[in-house]
Amino acid sequence: MCDARAVDPLVVGFIIVQALVLGGAIALAIVRGRAIDRLRELLAARPAEGLGTADLDTVDIEQAVRTLLDRTRTAEWETTQVVRDRGSLLDIIGVGVVRLDDELLVDVANAAAHQFLGRAPGSLIGRSPIEAFIDPTIEGVAQMARETGAASGELTLRRDDGPTLLVRARRSPVRGIWLIMEDVSELRRLQRIRAEFIDNLSHELRTPLTTVSLLAETLVREADGAGEAIPPRMRDRIGKIEVETDHLVQMVEELLDLSRIESGGPMVMLDEVDLRRLALASVERLRLFAERQGVELRTDVPETVPPVRGAEDRLGQVLVNLLHNAVKFSPDGGVVTVRVEPSAKEVVVAVEDHGIGIARPDQARIFERFYKADKARRRGGGTGLGLAIARHVVEVHGGRIKVESEEGRGSTFSFSVPVLVADGT
Ligand code: ADP
């Protein structure tokens, strides 16, 4: 019978051998570590005149060199593993990744990039961006990223059913430029369908709504003329029908406007716009509305402002919209100030109010269509489309629109438009 407590001599032998091997390895590592430390000490102590042979201990040196060789081999192996791992990661992810080296030639390209660009695996390496993408847009994107650190562009590849790619370029902190490609064909297709749907629906709604609005207006006039024959409650309801119908007509008009702008429709950008004059004219347009709301309009505008290139009526629309909101959300006795601030590169127009302000979570969303902050909802009126239109108009002009606001203290909406450069572009 076998005694469970009896220890097999084979097992004991095995444990002893393991312990010896481990001990040996530790001792060797300590000795080697010491050898390298010793070499470092010697080099640090005699930097200028070099090492004298008297200082050299051949055993130390040999151990140090061996350790260094070992470490180099390990480092090389680890680097190969990291490169392999990066390669496999790049091939797993669904986005296309290309790196352009310092000469702007492809030196890394993953499987998705080859697939998006319709190339055989590996065939992108060594190509210029234009050879790889067959679209001149990419050259501009790569150059811009090289100069500024980041750029992006969208290109539709000219092949049968070629995808639409969104390309984001970033300068690498190590070398070259990374290009990240996303296939946005489906997204763009759905956006087109949505825009067409809204456009068609708005067109269909416009005619009957305009008729209802005109009829409501006539009804209000007739009710006013009928005197006592129409009871006050009925008159009140007719008045509400007119207000709400007007609201609907305005919403449909703004929806049509937004879909025209979004579809890249005819925004003629040929005017040389003087934003100083436009700001003053917009303030005049809102003067009556502001007076009715008990709000004072002020301007802070320099004598001369460099011209910008764009669509004057559209930029005017942005300004009127910002001013309208600023007055609408100001208290009785409030002040709204319009500032025009030119710099070498751009002209910034800011509209400042001291009204209800906008909570931080809402600030990120108010430029979306139909978005209204809660407080604004309670105030009624407005379609929630004005800022979406404003953002599109400003972006088409190559500018940016933003808001700074504190709830209960007021808001400042500002947009920038690049100034016209000397060659007239
Ligand atoms: P509308 O004013 O027709 O509702 P907008 O797109 O112009 O639509 O504005 C969207 C929302 O942004 C408003 O409903 C309101 O919540 C908020 N907003 C815009 N301007 C201001 C402002 N000056 N002060 C406070 N809230 C504002």
C-alpha cells in the first residue's frame, strides 16, 4: 500500500534541481547587473580621457557585453512583437488606416484601407496619396495636417459604387501623418433621404398652410369687424388659431430654408460683406421689436472692418436671428450689445445679452434642429431651427459659431468669418 505522506525521491530531486536553477539564475542576474553597474561607474568617472586598461576587469566587461547583447535581443524581439501586434490590431478594426512617411509616401496601410481603396493587399505601400486615393482632395488634407497637425476631408472614390470616405489626418508624434478613413456612404445616403423627405413634406405642407394662415387672418379681421356678434371667447380662439398657424408657416419656411442650405444649394457667396454695416442694419431691423420688449440695443463697432467674402443676406439672417433670440430671452429693461471685433485673419461678431442664459448641458445641443432649452419651451414661440440655420450659414462661410452662457446671467453668441485676403479669394 502506498503511504500518502511518503515523499517520492523523484519529486524531491526535481524540487532541488528547480531550486538550484532558480538560485543560479538569480545569482547570475545579480552578477550581471553588478557588471553593468560597474561599467557605468567606470564610464561616468572617466568621461573625457576614456578608460585606462588598468580599470578594466575583463570578466566584468565580458559579462556586461553579454548582458547588453541579451537585452538588445530581448528588446528586438519585443519590438517585433509590438509591430506584429499593431499590424493585427490595425487589420481587426473596421476603419482604414494609412500612414504617410516624411516624403508623404504610404509606409503603413491596413486591410480596411486596401479594401476601401479597391487595392490588392500590400499594394498601397510606397504610393503617393494621389496614387492611392485617385483624388486630389487628399493631397490638400495631407499637406494641411503636415502644417497644422490636423485636417479632414471627404471624398467619393470614382469607382462603380465607390464609397464615400471621411478622411481624418493627424500628424504623428513620431513620424509622418496618420490618415484614418471611415466609410460614411450609408450615413450620407440616409442623410440625403432624410433631407429629401423633409424637403418634400415641407413643400407639400406649405401651400395648404399658407391658405389656412390667410383664412385665419381674414377671420380675425372679420371677427374684429363683427363687434358684439362674436363672443369674446370665440374671438380669442380665432386669434390663437392665427398665431399658431403663423408659427406653422414659419416653421415650414425655415425647414425648407435649412434643407436648401444643407443640400449645398444655391448660396451665392460673391458679396464683399462689410460686417460693420450689416451689424448696424440688423440692429435697426430689430429696434421696434426690442422697444416692444423693453430691451435696449447697443452697438460696439469700430470705424472700419475688413470685408469678408460671402452671402450678405445669409449673414444678415444669422445676425437678425441672434439678435432676435437675445431680445426674446432678455428681461424687461435688459440690454443687448452687438460687438464687431476684426483681427488679421477674421472678423468676429458677438451678440451679448443678460437674459435667462442657457444651462451647460443645453449649450452643446442648441445648434441642433428643433432643440429648445426647457426654459425657452415654457416661454413658447420659436421653431428651434434658427440656430441650426445660423450654424450652417457660418460654416459654409468657413467660420465658427459658439455660445458662452451662464444660467440666469445671460449669453453671448459669437461667430467668426475669415477676412478676404489680398488676392480676392
Ligand atoms: P428658437 O429661438 O426659434 O426656439 P433657435 O434655434 O434660434 O430657435 O434657438 C434654440 C434654443 O436655444 C432656444 O429655444 C433657446 O432655448 C436657446 N437660446 C437661443 N438663444 C438664446 C439666448 N440668447 N438666451 C437663452 N437661450 C437661448
